[in-house]
Amino acid sequence: MKNFLSLLLIFFSLNVSADEQIIEGYSYKKPSILEPFTSMPHNFSDFFHESFSKDSLGPWALIASSTTLLYIYDQKISNETKRFGRRLHIGNQDHTKDMVKIAGVSVLRGPTDLGSTMYFFGDGWITLASTSAFLIVGNITNDYRALQTSSQLFSGLLMTGIITQAIKRSTGRESPIAATKERGRWQPFPSWSKFQGHISAYDAFPSGHLATAIMGVTVVAENYQEYTFIRPVGYTLASLLAFQMVNNDVHWISDYPLGIAIGYLVGKTASKNGRTKVNSENLEVPKTTYDFAPAIGNNGQLGLALNVSY
């Protein structure tokens, strides 16, 4: 009887394979390790196409008019913001400190008080931490949406950094802390050595911190649309960041409209990677196929292996 049961024993080595997952009305593909990099050419193409299409004329007019209006009152807004910050007992200086150094070079500066915590909301390390969290959860749960969100965040971070740095190095606007004249001097296209030697004298416009924060909120909100609190919470934190960067003389308020626009458009562009809208009316139920094959276990027992594909 024992031998007979051994011959009838079935080994179910379940092999589930799927090219994509449908979640909340979207089809998600599993991203490759290099996708944040390989998607960059397409992302930049989409970004510039959207930026200079006919539909972008209205947004450009809004960005230009709001930047101009805020520029006129930059110095007054800066002064009043710092006075208001002092009344709230929020420091006017950047109190982030080196937390991690490699070979004497600081790779992570962290907050030490309320003001520096507000400033830290837009730090690239926040995006990297979010990227890592989605990556870990996605791998543990085999969730393609989480994996794509991780990939999109990292790709968006790279894009935001490249775009804002290119504009900063082209415009060369002084930050408030380094201003040599009211509202800061503009010194377009400083040399590489000048820029690196005195960054705050050239890197105010636009705000990379705010662009990064808005990009992160946009990517997460686009992928998790059922969680309606993401945008209100994210924009509230971004507003605190914006306040503190004026309060601690890192940015002028007129640095913000373009930074917000860059972050939003990069987020919308990156969130399209590996994700397509599914038309529920035409949604086809995937076919499931079963395949049986003889199998021999480690102890020599004979059985059947079942492979399921859908």
C-alpha cells in the first residue's frame, strides 16, 4: 500500500506566470532593474513634447505671469516671511547637519529642529527612501504597481535633477543668503568652477527641492488614485517646505512657479512608464491554462507537476 500511495503521490510545484497585473483600472508591467535609466530618453521626449505643445501655451502664460508678479514683491515677501517665522519661533537658518560622510564628503544632511525638518521635506533622500520602500514592498508581495512606482520615482528624481540643474546653471540667480542686490543678481551661464565654488550665488532659480517634492507626490498619487488623501497631505508638506525655504533664505518665492510646473510634469511623465489605462468594457478575462507533466521528487517518488499560466 505504501508503494502504491507513493506512485499516486502528486507533486504540485505551482508555477504562476503573468506578464502584467491589472490593479485599480490600470495594467502594470513588471519593471526591469534598468528601466529607470532605459526609460529616460522616452520620458524626456514626452516631457519636451508636452512642454512646447499648443496646449502648453496657457500654463506657460500662468507660469510667466505669476513668476513676474512674485518677482516684483520678492524682497518684501522674503522680509515678511522671516518676520513671521521668528514670531512662530521657527529658525531663519538652515540647521540641517551632516549625518553620513564617506571619505570626508557629506552624503546625507539631516534635520535637527522644526525648521530644518520642514526644509528636509524636499530633500532627494526622502524620494530615495520612498523609492526603496515601494521596491521592498513590491518584491515581497509581488506587486507590480509598487515596483513600477519605485521605478518611476527614481526615474523622476533623475529627470528633475537634470532639468533643474540645467536651468540653474543657465540663469545663475543669487539665493537670498548670497544676494548682493535686492531680489538677487542674475549671472547667466557661470563657469563650472564658479558655480561649484559658490553654489548659493547661482542656483536659486528654479527650486529643485520643491520640484522634487511635487514630482514625488504626483507619481504616488497617479498610481494610487483610490487614496484621495495623498495629494492634500503631499501638497501641505510641500507648502511647509516652500515657506521654510523663503524663511531660511534659500529661495525667493518667484523661484517656485517654474519649479512646481517642472515637478508636476515630470511626475505625470514618469508615472506613465509601465502603466496603461484599461477599458473595463473591453477587458478580456485572461485565459488560464494547465499543464501536467511527470515529476520525480528528491526522494525518488514519482508524481505529477502542475504548471499554471494565466
